[in-house]
Amino acid sequence: MIGFIENSGGGNDTPNVDRPKGYLVDLIESIFKQGGYLQTEMQLDHRPEQAAMALSVASSLESDQPLLFEAGTGVGKSLAYLVPGIIHSINSERPFIISSHTISLQEQIREKDLKICRKLFTKVPELRRYGAFKTALMVGKGNYCCSTRLGNALKDAQSSKQAELFKNDEKADLVRIATWSATTKNGVIQELSPAPLPDVWDAVNADSSTCSRKNCDPATCFYQRARKQLLSANCVIVNHSLLFSLINAGMQPEGDVRGILLADDFVVLDEAHRIPAIATDHFGTHVSSFAVDRALKRIYNQRTNRGSLRRHGQAWDQDAVTNAIDAAHEFFSYLGDTFLLKKPIQRIHKPDFCDNILTGPLKEVAERLGALIQKSDDERAQDELRDHRRRILSYRDAINGFITFAEEDHVQWLERGGKKGQIITLRSAPLDVAPYLRKHVFQRGTAAVLTSATLSDGNHMHAFQETVGGQVAETEIVYSPFNYIR
């Protein structure tokens, strides 16, 4: 589900020692004050607003309390949270998560701001131990090429028994990916140009049970290598969408373990004004006709006579999948013809608004897959079938919940989309996202700093606090140091 790119920096052999309360705040003041290290060693302009923010962030981190901080344009908020965050991560031996909305901000942090931090720490003797901090960029696991799955796919493409699994153009793409994998730095799809064929990438990416520590060697598997490197990363960068997707998928630490994404972490969410909309989207339902059809046809496609059950299933197993594909087509066509002929979006107000003709066939497919898993003694086949079964069950549960209004505090609607308007999507979202954010961000026993240039109405943050459920958080506003008149 997750992946990590570019772990950088050296190790840190200095043992962790207990420091008096207020140590971080005092150290940050020596860095950001007038005549402090940031000004004298880095020749950066002293910004009182930046110093105020850095001190507030340091206090939040030391006390593990949430903070909402509005910093106007030009304050330099990235350094104001990166410097105390990195220092606190190394001192406490806890992961520091930075989440943002835009790629441009992530690139600024990685290519500019973190380099300033490293240079600052290296130049100042008192801070030198912090100069060896390590960073990682978290991306979706499906973005990674898995060397084990790639090797398996190449064998299948060359096998006369499995020849039907890949068409000629797909075989050529496999060879291209294999050549690329020998030289790529991180093994992520973004580094591969042109983009691979979707079905080919599905066969080789790391988002599979096959890609595991049991099956894959970190020395050769891009994802497992990055996952291993994360264990020593001080600073992990992620985007809001992936963060809330992982939280909603249940990745949050369990039991009494504090942390928002990783055990014992602390988090800064930049561009925080985007969080309500993004969290609302991820704490809801999203099931499309395209996704269901594609998932089923990856299991078995009668028209092409391809799919996992071409190798592992019998005729009755394949028939169950074909029946489910037909039921899905009938189900989504009915929704489109009944509710979406006149407009592309239709709110659903009552439960049981249509016959649930799809979850039964999906359940049958899941049961057939479960039986095949039990019978098989091939671990590779078991992993593949288990992935299919988990995906089908998730769609079955989501569709059933959507029709029965299992989540009463959600608004539900249907959408028609795609280039030709042929994709029907079931969507739901919480009416009020505040309880979800309160539970998953503000009540995790750790510091959560939300910052942006636009969190308030100019004077207060009451409305934003209500929206995100952050009433327990401290709030502070510093205005832009820019002289707009001049």
C-alpha cells in the first residue's frame, strides 16, 4: 500500500539522552532570534514572524499538543517547522511526518529547504549532530516495480503454457520494464517514460501480497529496499491524499500506541486549508463500474480467455466470474438509466433504493477464490488469489453499505463520468468530517501541527477549528512580513 523514495543523509550514532523540558524551545530560539544562527551562519534575513512560528512549533512538539498556525505569505513557514521537527526527531528518536497537498511544495521542501537545514546543522558546532538526518518520500506501493513479480511475469511470458497471458505488445513492454529496472534509481512508475501499459504494470507492481519481506530481497526489490530504509528515516514526506487514504485503510497504529501514521510519530500538515475536502473524500465510499469490471476481468475474462483463473480455476470458477461481470453490467446500467439520464450527479436520499443484484455474485466469486486458495499448494498462486479475493470483498461490502445506508452520517450520491459518460460511480462522504479528524489526528496522543496561509477569517480560527474538530488545539496567527503597499 505504501512506498518510499530517496532515503538520504548519513547515520546518527549519538545516543539519545533525556533533556530538560524547554530544551527544544531554547535551542530553536538561538537559531531563529535576531542575530541567531540562521542569520549569522546562513545570511538569511531575520523574520520575527518566522521566529514566532518556530518557537510555537517547538513548544507543540515538546508537549505533544496539537497546534493550528496561520502564517502569511513570506513568513518562511517550511523552515519554521523543519528545523524544530528534525531536531526533535533525532533527540526523541521518533519519526517526523510532513504532509502537503501539492507536488511543488514537496519539491521545494526536498530540493531547497531540507538542504538549508542540513547546511545550517553542519556549519554550527552545537547543531552538528543533527546534520546527519535522513529523509524519505512516501508514495503508493502500486507505484513501485517489484523485482519478484517482474521476474515471474517474464517467466510467464516466455512459457508456452502461459503464452496467452501476455499479448505481443505487452511482452515487448515487459522487456522494456526489465531493461529499465536494471538502471532506474527508485523503480517507480514516474521514472518510466513512456508510461507502461496498465495491464503490464498491474502484473509487476509491488501492490501485491507477493511483494513481501518473505519473497523479496531488499537488495533487489525497490519497494522492500525503500521500506527497510524508512526504519532509519527521521523525516518522512507524504501528500494529504495518501495520508488519509492510509489512515482510512487502517494503517494507523493500533491499541495504546500513539501516532497518526507511524508508531510514535509526530506530524506537520502544511497547506492545511485543503485538509477538510481531502479528508471528506477519503472517509467516504468510492466504487465505480470501471473498477469493478476491471477487477473481475483480471480474475477471468471470458472474451479474451485470460486472467488468473485461466491458470488456477476450473470452468465453474470461471463461470462465477462471468456471472458477476454480467451482474455488474446490469447493476450499473440500471443505475445510469434510472437515475443519471438527465443529469450526471444524483443524490440518494433513502436506503434500499434499488435491488442489490451484485453483492451476491461478488460473494460467490470470493467464495470460489477462497476455495482455490485452500486447495492450492503454490504460494505464488495463493498470494495472487488472496489479493483478488480481498479486492472483491471490499467492493461487495462497499456496495452493500451504500445501498443499505450503513453509514447514516454520510451523504450519498451517484455520478456519471468518463470520456463518454459510461462510468457509473457510487460515492459517499461524511456530512461532518470533524469527528473523523478529531479521532484520527487530534486524539492520537502526539503533536499535530496544521499550518497554512489561510486558516482564519483574518482574526480568528473558530470556523476552521469547528470544521476539522481541532477545538483542543492551540491557535496562533502571524501576518505576512511583506510590505504590499511598496
